[in-house]
Amino acid sequence: MLAAGRAQHSVHYVSTTTFGTVSSRMICDVGRTRGIQRIGYRSDSESGRATVLVAANTAYLRGDAFTLVHFMGFKARPASKYAGAWIRIPHSDRDFATVAAGVTLASTISELKPPGALRSVASTTIEGQHVVGVKGTKSTPRGPAVVILYGRAAGSPLPVEERGSYGTARLDVTLGRWNEPVRVVVPKHSTPISKTGLE
């Protein structure tokens, strides 16, 4: 399934994660060298948004202060200053890999790999599509991590959906619209992250 996914040019996917009163939803269109990720994040009664672009080995990030701090992990004071502004993160920066994760095809596919030893699970149907699945399990401090990846049962076994649980945390990723064009417009104005004090 992973090899079939890596052989494509692009994919659209939606990822949702819930952990108690905290949740996130990411709507993404990613290609081999570029992508866009739209993030919605909620913690208790507060919520926020951010957008990540990747193009030419550079990531661009724009978000509100709440999301920059609580989802992205940046410092509060500069996050307030640069809320709503585009931040440029070169490939050489220590935060590039984290911010750009899941915003290119290769990184998206690599994140789908179930942990631990794999075994087959019963075939099923997801939104009218017959799929086969593999399940991986691994012990974590939060409890067992259990991930099932489903792929098409006929033709190329492209990934269709991933369902995971990590203790009380839940993850769901749906994938489709393979090989559609991915359009990324690089911001005309952005501030290098090294000048923001966010890190």
C-alpha cells in the first residue's frame, strides 16, 4: 500500500485527531515537492486555525496566536506578534521537518506506516469501496498504539483510510483524489523564522 502511494503524484487527505477535549482536523493536498495543509485546532472551548505551505524546499506558516502556541509549540509573545503573518522556514531550519510533515507526498505516506509487527485484518467496505487492511500494534506510555491501514482490494492497493488509537487518543485519515493537480501560491511577503523569536 505504501509503495503504491509513493508511486503517485499527489493525494488529497483529511486527518482528524481527538484526545479528550483536544482535537485537530487537517485538510491537505500534497504533491511530490509541494503541498498545502489547512489546520483547525481546538482545546476545551478555544479554537484556532493555521495554514502550512511547502514549495521549493521551503515551508510557509500562517496562523493565529492560539494555534501557533498550543498546536505548533512556538513561544507565546512572538506568536502574538506574528499572528496572521506568513513565516518562512527554510529546509535547513530545525523546525522545517516538523512543520512540513505531511505536506508533501513522501512525508504523508511515511506517516501512514502502522507500528510494530503487521498482520492482516478482515476485508471490509469503506464508502462503497472494497478494501483490505493491515494492523500494527505497539506499546506506548499512553497505552497500546493500534493502527489499521486499509487499501484498495482491486487494482493498485492505494491507501484509502487509516484508523488509529493511542490510549484514549483517536486518529482517522481518509485519502482520495489521487493525482489531481496541487496548486500552491507562495506568499509574496514572509518573515524568516530566524528573525521572529518563535523558536
